[in-house]
Amino acid sequence: MSRLLFAANWKMHHAPAAAREVVRAVLARHRPQPDRELIFYPPAVSLGVVVEEIKGRRDAAAGVQNVHWEPKGAFTGEISAPIAAAAGAVWALVGHSERRHKFGETDAETGKKVRAALAAGLKPMLCVGELIEERRAGRTEEVVLRQLAAGLADLDAAATARVAIAYEPVWAIGTGVNATPADAAAVHRVIRGWLAQRTPPGARAAILYGGSVNADNAAALLAEDELDGVLVGGASLEAESWLKILAAPRATR
């Protein structure tokens, strides 16, 4: 049985003490389940605490919210993939909409970061998604496939299959408005069809949905067979709301 991925992107929240408190509260009440994996993306300064707290939990992993594509060098404020891996990270977010639209990260840079993460033994989670004006213009598929092509450029089929994809429509992030389950599934089918031509036969790349996921809509979203998990922002910051999302039933496959 493939695992559902429940990824918590804490963004610029939770210093080490708060991170420890939330992880402990979640793991104390969420028992390991064979069909789901928890991923915590804390701020970099809280990574060590999260790694320490999840030790021994095979259903939980930690990741970083961003990496630089160079393995080392004079890049003040950046974190390389090898350093993240050495600090205990297993996953790396790449191309989150806030990195793209607030910090100017380009499609080409996401490709370099994906390759750097893979080279360091990390699991990249590549984020793709359209702006509201692009959606209104009917360009969702064009934008998502462009971002996929750039982010996965120069990878062979085996490496491509190791990259998880998170579809996060930009207009739904932090707005309280999310795509309907049917809308999300439709874009996921487009992504899956594109990936099927570039991954080994029978491989099912993990495709998550992100964008105002919360305890009220998680079950409806995960009822769609196309969704392999969720990437959650604000609703993952508190143990109670995160636990409700983690309890959402999966689609019958």
C-alpha cells in the first residue's frame, strides 16, 4: 500500500521550544499507521529539535523549506542540500510559491535545486501552481507543465520518479479559499499523465495538494484517488488541527 504524505510547512513559525512542543503533542496522540507518513518542514533553526523528537518514528521525517543549488560557498544566509542532509533532513521543499513570488526564484533555479537535493540524498518536493490571473485565462495546465519541465529538467526516469510534486494553486495559499476536490484532482491527472511518460513503467510519483488545506476540507480532498497527500501551512501549526487532518480517511484505491 502506498503511503499518503502529510507535510507540515511551518514557514517562519515555531522557534525550537515551540517546535518541540508541537511535535511531542502530535506524536503522543498519532500512532504510526502503515498507510501514511508525516513530514515536518520547520524553520531551519528548529530542524535539529524536530529531528531529535521524531527519532525512532519510522512514519515521520523532517525536511527543510529551501536549499541552495551549490554544495558550499559564499552564500550568506543560504543552506546547502548536503548541510541539510547532515543535519538530519530527509526532504527538501523546492519552488514553493512564496519562494517564487516573494523571493524571485525562477523555474530554472528550481531545476538546479531539485538536482542538488537528489545529489545530496534528499527527497525533493517540487511545488507547482498558477496565479489567479493565469487560472482565469485558462492557462493552469500550461503554467504547471512549464514549471514541471523546468524543475525536472535533465533528470532520467528513475530520478524523476523520486521527486514528489505538490500542486499548490497560488490563489489558494493562505487565503482561506481552496480548489475544490474535483478541481485539484483534475490538475493532478494532468501532472500524473505528464509524469507517466517520464518515469519507469508502473511508477506512481507522489502528488500532493496544497492551498488552504484544513481540518474541514482534508477528508474531501483525500477522497480523490488522484491525491497522494496534502501540503499544509497554517493548519499544521497547532497540534489539534494537525491531528484532525492526520486522521482524515484515504480514498479507496
